[in-house]
Amino acid sequence: MKKVLNYINGEWCEGSSGKFIPVTNPANGQVLAEVTQSTNDDVDRAVNAAKSAQKEWSLVPAPDRAEVLYKVANLLKERKEEIAQILTSEMGKVIDEGRGEVQEAIDMAFYMAGEGRRLFGDTIPSELRNKFAMSIRVPIGVVGIITPWNFPIAIASWKSLPALVSGNAVVWKPATETPMVAQEFVKIYEEAGLPKGLINLVNGSGSVVGSAMVDHPQIDLISFTGSNEVGKAINGRAGELLKRTSLEMGGKNAVTVLEDADLDLAVEGILWGAFGTAGQRCTATSRVIIHKDVKEELEHKLISRIKELKMGDGLDETVKVGPVINGAALERIDEYVKIGQEEGAKLLTGGQIVKGNGLENGNFYEPTIFTNVTPEMRIAKEEIFGPVVSIISVNSLEEAIEVNNSVEFGLSSAIYTANVNKAFAAMRDLDTGIVYINAGTTGAEIHLPFGGTKGTGNGHRDSGVAALDVYTEWKAVYVDYSGKLQRAQIDNY
Ligand code: NDP
């Protein structure tokens, strides 16, 4: 049986619990490998290694740090197909999406390598003569990264690459469900020549390894992507310790379709947003806000297209909808479908766990659409994280925006309209970190800031140049070359 190990101070090693747990393929229940389970001691060793490696790394000129990232980018490129296959086997998303996710990591590696020759600060005029002022970015220190299973390499790349190019060291706890891809990513860092101690992989449960990282006094920042429940708990504890956090959490994203929209285009965007990655994206489309005049027509088009979506093992190139991650997710999704029915929503299509057709050993849920949903219903407010979408009917753009903004999350939103005035008004008024015009709710590009408003996060952004604000401190530097005491605010001209 293949073993997934920890990587601490440049060595592959078992976690000190001595225990391993199986990693399974969600499409068929097959055990792919077993992953080592760590304890507080392993976290401690990883943090100590990171701490001692970081000091020297912070002195390496950023363009030289970037050279390692260029190697990472090229190795990822060479191994793209192999990693995508592993990703699909352990996480379940269809292979095209697996390839797309690895591409995201490649893009991020090239982009952040480029930052090694920028990492810009500012020069700012001093208010005094013969005095020079500037701001420079300095690393934070040891960064703890905690990632979810739904984008196991993309999210890890969004966090580890800007952290490293900025001169930090990393301790990474991947999701228990997807340790194999994490191992491949760390092997690439190793092969690229990243000095030992700068990336440390510690496998194990969130409640043991994740908590130990949050508690550890030598971890200066926790960068977390995952559920709101866990994110809030991390933030509470980190607050007590005055530790920085960058949190990206849930979404309840909506596509608005106005009466003048290209409905066929909207249907494609909705299907891709709602059922890609089996609805397990933080940016998944889980609400469709539709103008009442085109509701019936859009529903007909959705139902006829949904029948063409083949379900199955994501490694089959013809499959469009893969499994959900595990049995617990399957049950949670089914529970929400029952809640929707009890609340009075009408099931248009789907609503069942798939049994038979050779899919009985996997975790498959039918692509599901509810209609006649009202904004107060739980299925319209809570994140389901599965292939379930709710249609809500409205009378105007203003009402659509009100419904869009009525949820606790603020990650992504989309609007389909041919009216440029309405598109710009929506761009201004949709209260989400990401807005799409005439495209679905997913499709972020790595050089733009990624993250959400309200309950989705705590104001930080992954990716884009904004990510550097998470992984660096600002230092203000004043150089007085007047040769005398000059008092700011007093000795001014
Ligand atoms: P979880 O919050 O359950 O897990 C995320 C990570 O946190 C995992 O590595 C998990 O470990 C770890 N963890 C669990 N408990 C603790 C703890 N007490 N202390 C520290 N770490 C802990 O989320 P899921 O993995 O289920 O991911 C799905 C969620 O992620 C959804 O809500 C989704 O919206 C969100 N998400 C948000 C994104 C965004 O950018 N906004 C992007 C992608 C997903 P373990 O695996 O061992 O449980």
C-alpha cells in the first residue's frame, strides 16, 4: 500500500502517532493509499525547522528566491497530467477540471516568481529637508497554512507561493481527504531545490494538527481556507493569542438572469457553476435569481440540458459530473434536499442519491434544481456544498440585487443582461468580492484578488498582488542625511 508521509526539515517521515488512515477514491470507494497521522510533537518539529530556516531565507535576495519558484512552475508544467490524474482519483472532480486546477498552480508559480523582481514598496517625500522616506515589505516569519480538499493544489499554491517569495517559511496541513496531491506538490518544491525547513508538510486531523498550529507560539500567521465553522473557531483562538489570520470561507453565490439576457448563454453558465466539481466549489452557483418574465423558459432549457450531463468517475473524459467527497457529504446534501421539500420548494429535477448504473460504490448525487424558492428558505441561505441549485423569481434588477445581497456570505455573483446600464449598476451594487457580467460565478484568474465580503472572510485576499499584503509586514524607513536633529511636525519649513 502506498504511504503518504510528512515532510519535516527536508526529510520524509512518519507522524509520531504511528497511525495511518486510508485515502479513498470517492468515485468507487477504492483505497488509494494510507496517510500518516501526526501529533503536537510533529507540529513542533516542523515549526522549529521552519523557524531556523526562515532567517537565512529572508536574507536571500527576492529575485533568487524567485528562481526556485520558476523551477516549481516548470516542474508542475512537466508533471501536469500526472498530478491531475492523482487529483481526480482522490478528490473526484472531472479530469478536465483536475487539469485546470493544476494549471492554476502553474500560473500562480510563474506569477509569484515574477513578484520576486517586484515586491514593490513606495518612496515617499519626507516633510523635512535632507531626509529620505520609504516603505518596504518584510516577511512575517513562520506561516501556518490549512487547506480544504476541494482545491487541494490550487489553494495550497495561492498560499505557499506568495509566502515563500516574500521570505517566509511554511508549515502546511492539507485536508485529510486529499493528502496525495499535497505530497506531490511538496516533492516538486523539494526537486526545485527549496532549502530544507522552508516547506513542511504535517498530515493529520484538523482537531489535532490544525489546532496545534493555531496554538503554536512560533507560528506568526494562519492562512486558512475552509468552512465558516472552523474559520470562526480559528479566529477566536488566534484573537486571544494576537496571531494574524487570513480566512477564506463559504459562499452562497447567485447568478441573476434578467429579462433581456441571452438565455442559452445563461444556461451554460449556470450548469458549469452549479454542477462543476459536483457543486463543491466555494464559488459554486447555488442560487439562480430569475426575472419572472423568463423564468419558465429558462427552467425548460435547464431541464433539457441537465439530462445531457453524464455522471461517473471523473477519469472518464466523457463524464461531466463526478462524485461528492464522502458519505457524510452525500447525507448532508440529501438532508438539505429534504429540508427544501419541507419548506415548500418544488423539486424540478434530481433530488436523489444515485444507486445503480455501476455508481453504487461511489458518492454520487443527482444534479438537483429547486424552483419556487423564496429568499427566507434555508436552502436559499445556507451553503449546501453539493450539486443543488435554487431558483428564486424576482420582478426587477433592484429586487434581484436585494436577494443576492441578503445572505451572510459575499464571495461571488454573476449577472446576465444585454443592458450595459444594468450591468454597470449591478457591478456597483452586488456585495461580493467577485462579480461576473455575462459569465457564471466561477472562473477566477490567479492575477486578480480572490476572496469575499461579509461572512466569507476577514477582509484579506488570496492571489493577485493583494496576497502579498497577507504574507508581508510594512516597514517604514526614514533616512536623515542632514547631520542635525530634525523634529518631525516641529522643524518643518
Ligand atoms: P473544513 O473547515 O472542515 O476543513 C478545512 C481545513 O481545516 C482542513 O484541512 C481541515 O482538516 C482543517 N480543520 C478542521 N478542523 C480544524 C480545527 N479545529 N482547527 C484547525 N484546522 C481544522 O472545510 P472543508 O474541508 O469541508 O472545505 C469546505 C469548505 O471550504 C466550504 O465551506 C467551502 O466554501 C470552503 N472553501 C472556501 C474557499 C474560499 O476561498 N472562500 C475555497 C474552497 C473552499 P481535516 O481535513 O483534517 O478535517
